[in-house]
Amino acid sequence: WHMQQFWGASGDFWQRQWENMYEFFNHDERLVFVIGSFLFTAAVFWSANILFILLDLTGWPSFLHKYKIQSDKNCPLKVSDFSRAVKVALFNQIVVGVPFSLLMYFLMTWRGCSCSPNDLPTFQWAVMEMIVFTLVEEICFYYFHRILHHPKIYKYVHKMH
């Protein structure tokens, strides 16, 4: 019974958040899809990495150094290297990500998909899709990443990382 209340409350909460965002963008689905996606992914990326940035630039908090895989490299990270990495990340997020989101918006619209709050899936269905998507994405990413380490491809495409 408590789980049903939690599921219902969670669904209502996320529905309201989506409605607020939809209202913020004046019901313009293109803006919701393109700018909303950019803002959300950028916020998640930079907030998830702020602790690592702090650790790389300052060495603080020091107790995390034992978990650094390449502990002998970039300790501390040079500001010029950090600046270059930020430029690459911003380029990928803005110059690659935003046009790709726009392309995906047109594709999704063509397929009949909508960003309207009236067309949202149920909370339970969204959770199920996230679980399945995560499994598929992890498996595909792993094998694609292994392909990028093939000697004929690595030095031309993947060595930068």
C-alpha cells in the first residue's frame, strides 16, 4: 500500500515538473525538446563532474586520490589542459548536441511523438523504459567502445580520450 502511494506521488510530482517546464517554454515543443534537453544534460554533466574537477585542479579532497585510476598523471591538472577539456566538452554539448537534438526533434515529430504533458507515459512505464534503455545502452556502449580500441581505428578516432 505504501509503495502504491509512493509510485502515485512520484508520478504526480514528475508530471507537475514537466508541466512547469512546458509552461516555461510557452508550450513550444521544439524549445522543450532542443533547449530543454540541452539544459538538462548540461546541468547533469557539470554537476556530476564538479567534484572531479575540484579534485583534479586542487587535489582536494585528498582521500579520493586512492581511487584515481591514473594517479601518476595530471596531478594536479594544469589549467591549460583543463581549459582545453572544457572547450571540447562545451563544443560537444553545443555544436554537436544542440543540432543533433534539433534533428531528433524533427524525426520524433515526423514519427508522431509529442512533448505535451498530455502525452507523457505513466511513471511506472517511464521507470521500466529507463531500466531497459540503461541495459541496452550499457551493452551497446561497451561493444562500440571495444571496437574503437581496434588498432586500425584507435589512433585516428579514439586516442584523444
